[in-house]
Amino acid sequence: SANKSFLEGTWNRRLFGGQSMLSRMSLGIIGLGRLGRKVANYGKVFGMEVSYYDPFVNEEKDFHRSEDLYSLIQRSDVVSLHVPHVPATTGMFDRKCFENMRAGSFLINTARGELIDFSALLEVLRSGHIGGAALDVFEGEFEPNFTADLKTHPVWQYALENSNLLVTPHIGGSTYDAWRLTEALTIERVV
């Protein structure tokens, strides 16, 4: 990482150049709900061309609507998932989706791990078809033995040795104030 390089006494920004400026990249949002819309607005602020696919949102003046999932991912440099995990969305981002992604593009999943076919993800990461993926969620993360089984998961093993996969432990909303508000709301609803 750039910070590690600095701490080792190296000051060379050329080691860490990105693919291109965000303003020259396109962002595809899958699910234009509350969080999807926030991310779409962030992309717009950075000057990105923003498109979305959401069968439940027909009229959206600020972003380009894609008629189907495949047309969205074919036109996007960055694809960000924002749909709930329900039976119909389990494994929705499958081998066909990954094959339709632009070469060198990136996937971000902050929704639910069960949306992704992890073996298909590893295939496109290994082959170099996509540039990388960032996951803040993981399949089975709410299961009782999740942590004990994590180190045997192929995605964990891949991430140990490869820099094109970043995985964080569902920390997208992990702030002290967010925790307090969530806990207070939960208590209010129980009472």
C-alpha cells in the first residue's frame, strides 16, 4: 500500500497510479434505492457518467436508466451493488454478469454477500478480465460459525496473495454515532 511504502521511507507516487480519473469513468448502480442513490450522487459529484438498473425505478432525471442488468454492466467501468438479499437476488451477479463486465472494470459490493457467485468472481479476478473487486459484505456472514470457517474460504485465501481483491468486515456504516442511532431505534421499536 502507499502508506506502507511511505512508512518504509519511499516517496514515489508513480508506484500507485490509478487506471484513470473518476471523471473519465462510468459508474453503474444496481438498485437505486436509498443507498444506491447516495452512491450515484457521489459519482455525479466526481464527474462520472452514472447509469442505473432498477426494475422498480422508472423515472429518474439525474441518471441514465439501463433497460436490463447486462446493458448496465457492459457500459460501466465501476459497478456497485445496492439491492437487498431476497430469494430472487441470491447469486444474481453470476458468471454471465462477470463475463459481460468491461475488461478492466471494477465491482463494489456493500449490499449482501449472497448476491455474488464467489467462484465466478474468483475466475474473473484470476484471469484479469476485471481489474478488481471490493467487498464489504460476505456470504454467510450472519451464520453462527462464520468466523471459524472464514480461513478455509477460497475468497479469503485468494485475498491473502492478490492485490486485486479488497475485503472489509462490513464496516461501511461502522461509526459510533451510527451504532448509537441504530441501537436506540431498535430499543424504541422493542418498547
